[in-house]
Amino acid sequence: MSRIFNFSAGPAVLPGAVLEQVRADIPSWRGTGMSVMEVSHRGKDFDEIARKAEQDVRELLGISDDYAVLFLQGGATLQFAMVPLNLSQSGQTVDYVQTGSWSKKAIAEAARFCAMNVAADSAESSFTTIPPVDTWRVSSDAAYLHYTPNETIGGVEFHFIPETGDVPLVADMSSTILSRPIDVSRFGLIYAGAQKNIGPAGITLVIVRKDLVGRARVDTPTLLTYEAFAESGSMTNTPPTFAWYVAGLVFAHLKAEGGLEAMAAINERKAAKLYAAIDESSFYSNPVDPACRSWMNVPFVLADPALDAGFLAKADAAGLKNLKGHRSVGGMRASIYNAMPEEGVDALLEFMVEFERTNS
Amino acid sequence: MSRIFNFSAGPAVLPGAVLEQVRADIPSWRGTGMSVMEVSHRGKDFDEIARKAEQDVRELLGISDDYAVLFLQGGATLQFAMVPLNLSQSGQTVDYVQTGSWSKKAIAEAARFCAMNVAADSAESSFTTIPPVDTWRVSSDAAYLHYTPNETIGGVEFHFIPETGDVPLVADMSSTILSRPIDVSRFGLIYAGAQKNIGPAGITLVIVRKDLVGRARVDTPTLLTYEAFAESGSMTNTPPTFAWYVAGLVFAHLKAEGGLEAMAAINERKAAKLYAAIDESSFYSNPVDPACRSWMNVPFVLADPALDAGFLAKADAAGLKNLKGHRSVGGMRASIYNAMPEEGVDALLEFMVEFERTNS
């Protein structure tokens, strides 16, 4: 099979070395005669990889002991409910920043449980900007402020961390986590669905300041409280063991590759060359304010949308897969997470130049 | 590597043919150059296997169009909350039958949301029996009656379906589903964590009568309503795609092996020969009322518990893995789900006879 490059927004490409390890471990993992899918989460072998996964992600992100690291189910979408149920009381005010489709969904769910204050909103610019921080209308008594550091669909990314003083800062980092170092100590809670930079869909990483754990509303289902998982090492019930194992392989792989400083350098370079090519061309364009363009998801459109189908078909034939933009914005989107090698971006650029040449 | 037999209670052994397929599909599934973990759940390829999985499990269990078939996250344990939140109103009476550790946990969670009536309880017999149905104290106005057809830890199984008239019958079938044909039309709702007879941990099967969908309490988190998943084909948010794919392979495998009638014949035979050997010996014993012994989980103890450690070590060395009983009951437990071949049970019997001979 010839080499392909998978630009899927998620579930997304995994590191080749990780997939090879997964393959090698079936059907006999560690010489046990069993695959990792077939053993108890309570056993010594699994517990060891679960603990190592936590340790490695703590090391990668520099997470202090003031934070619990949890491995949950339900995706980032379940966090849209768990965050308000755990960090606010009924009817309490919460601040949210709306910068695209995912923050909008987070707001819709939290508004069912809280007094919602949308402190800032870039809907007017069709979610191509981040409202200047000095225009945010924050509450004096918010339980927390929630934002979405990277909007997977619009390709809008915060290249700074908002300052919220004593108000806990909560971030949905699903599509940006592990792409570069972050200062975890600035956050009350970080959550991320796995299926972009962590591993297969079906596991969710939550990093929560320990003093925020144990405050869930009394009528919260047990499995929707952070407390239950913090107390049990994320084994309140049977965890998604295979996804946890693959996430652990990804963490170990990132460490071996030089950690998040190394990832950041590559990711910045991959994004920069793609944006530069788009900006230099009048055939392609990207609508996002250059100050807040995503390193991870690069949406772009053709000047002539009639060429979209041809672009996608030819790209696919050239081994450049899953470049179709989200149905809500159209055009193309290149998701270039950690596991997308720089050669993939180079191959895409080469293809784009050639497609422009033959279609202008 | 020499052949081993894995008696884990769950996550549990998977069919060898399924594991071989999983291995063959990494790193290129269907010739796409991508593994199934790396593609969008919204894509045509994944949607096809998701729909086929549903179709196959409908066929295996004879599920009519009156029922929705959902693939969720959170395990059976999350259903302990979802069932009351979706099928009862606040403070409404619900009936539960307590026959072991798992029904006990289901009761504890539901009691937080409902007026709990424990209609029958076998705690007095240390959960080795099922209280006769004519002694059950059912409510006249229960929202539903919940029971646990197979108790994984105690090894107690219902070999009949309780008659509840117009009261919807709800069953946690985690450790018995697909082990034999069942009459789904007798149930309001059936749920099952995957990690025994379905696939890897991280996906949960829910079969729910359509007229019971859409009644969730108003303050239920969206991802805890059956309605959201019934309307979206279980794609309200990113599903655990890999686990869904493996479950689909298991369903197809069961069909190819002759379906649930064939499974039932083998499972009954495997269990019968194990119980017969235990009963014939004074060295081993099983405490469960013969009328309600599990086909899936066979707990047994040695007359002399001082021999337990030696039994487990020698069994392990002989390739008979994970036979240790649950910490709450001690002794041994042989979990003999669909994927445990009859040769595995035969090998265990041979070992038990030999161990008895050398240790009596």
C-alpha cells in the first residue's frame, strides 16, 4: 500500500510507531497470551500501564500534585454537563466565551444548569476572530470562566491564556492539548476528548485542581462526579482499557520524540508554511484573523467553490485523505495534529500548487 | 507461545478469529491506509460498520422495530443512573430485585433518584439463591422493575424471565447477553456493558422499547438521555469507534458460528460439566442453589482455603489464567463466556482432578 496522509479532524491519525506497537501486542501482550483488551483493569499488568500513562502525561504537561488527572468516558461533550454540575451550584452564574461551534455547544448545555453569561462572542465575525480581552463582560461572581482554546471547525486558536484572577479558568482543549507546552497552573480544569492528539475515541482526559473536586451538586449521578474518579484512580467502574493503553503509548511516544517543546516547534512550522502558501495565493484563502489562526486545524476555501469536488477527488487519489471541511463551513480543512508528519504538509502544499496551476 | 485459557470475569477473552481480524486491519483497514481508529465516525466507511453491527445484533437477538438499539459509553454502571433518570419521575416508586453485588450497586444509585422498593432480596442466603417469585413484594405503581439476570460475582443466574404485566421490566444483562436466545419482547429495557460477551470495555449496549424513549427528567444531561442517542443513531457525539467496530466483528462471528442457539448449547454443556465435577468432589464446592447457577460465571472454593494460593499458581503455570475469585467472596471463579472454548473448560477440569489427586 502506498503512503497516505490522513487530515481527518478526529478521530484522527495516530503515530505509526504506536499503531505498530498495538499490532504487535495482538493477540499476546507482554507475552501473556492475551491481548490488553482481555484482561482485568484491576490486574497488576493493566494497573501498571494505567499508572504509567498518568505519570507520563503529568511529565509532558508539567502537572503538579495540586491537580488530579482523570481518565473518563463520554468525550468532551459529557464535560459540557459535568463542568457545571461539579463546579457550580444550581442557578449560579458562569462565564463562557463563544468563539465557534464547540464553545456554542458547551454554552447550550451549561445554560440548562446555570445562569449563563456569555462574556464574549465572535459570532458577528462568523467566528473568525477572538474578541479583545478588554471587551469581555465578565461577572463579578462567576463560578468559573469557560473557553475553547482551539475551535476545531473554525480553526480559531487562542495563543494566550486569559487572566481570570480568582475565578477558576476551564478549558476544552480537545483539539490542542499536547500540541505545545502549557502552563497548567493557570487553569482550574482542563478537559480533552482523546481522538485528536491523545488516542482513539472513547476516553477523555480531565486535569482538575484538587480543591475543585468534591463540590458536585448532590443530585449528580455518581459517574458524573470528578470525586468518584479522583478517589478511585479513574477505576470507579471498568474503564475503557484499550483506549487508555493506546493513550499511554502515545504519551510515551511523545516523550521519546522530545516532549512538547519539540512538538511545538514542528507544529508551528507545519502551520506556518500552510498559512503562508494560502496567503500568497489568490486561488486559496483562509478567513481567520492571523492573530488567532489554529496550529491544528487549517480551514481554507477555493476562490471558485465549483472546483471543490475536483480538489477533494484529486487530493484523495493523491493519498491526501479527509480534507473536506466541516459541513457547517464548507471548503477544505487540513487537520495537522502531532501525528501528521511534516512530509504530509509538504505533500499537501505540493498538491495545492499543482492544482492551482492546472485550474487557474 | 503456548496456548492459554483466560477465565477473566471481564474485560474477558475475545474470539481468536476476531482478534486476528483486528490485527489484520492495523494499520490499513479495508485498504484505506488508515486504521479504523483514525477515521471519522461520520464517514461512509465507519457508518457502514456501525449500521451493520446494529443489524447483526438485532438479528442475533430477534429485536423488533419496536425497540431502539443504542451504543453508549459509561458502562453498565452509568445505566444505574440513566435508567431511573429516563424511566421514572422524581420521587416515583421503582421496584428492584437484589440478588448480589451488582443489583446492590444498581439499587444504591437508583435510590438517590427514586422511592426505592427492594421487592426481593437474597442477602440472607449470602446471595446464593433467587427469592421465589411469589414472595416478591412488588409495588402497584412502580415505574419499572429492575433485576440482574446474571450476577457476575456470585454466579447466580435467572433461568426464567419474571412476569411484570404492564410494569416495564429492566435488566442488567452485562454478563449473560448473547449467551443464549432471549425473548426481548418481554423487556422494557436491556443494558449490557460490552466487556464480557460483546467486545472491549468502553461501549455499552442498550435495547429500549421505543415508547419508553423521550421521557427523561428535564434536568438530565443531554448525553444521559436515551432520546439523544435514539435520534442520532448513537452519534450524538463521537462514539467509541474502535470498541463499536470490535463489537461488530463479534456479532458477525457469532452469526457465522450458528447464532445464539448454537452458543446456548455449548454454554450449557460447558457449565454443566464444570458444575458436575465440582458437585462430585468433596475437595471443591459451589455454594449456589442448583436451580440458579450461572452458565457464565462459576465460583468455587476449595475445602481447604490454605491450598488456594497453590491452586492459583499451578493453574496459572498450566496456562489457566485469571481464576482468582472476586475479593468479596474469595476462592476461585471460572468465567466461561461465549469466547471460552470448550477445550478451555476441559483443560480446567483435567487440572482440577489432578490438583485434587496430588493434594488430598
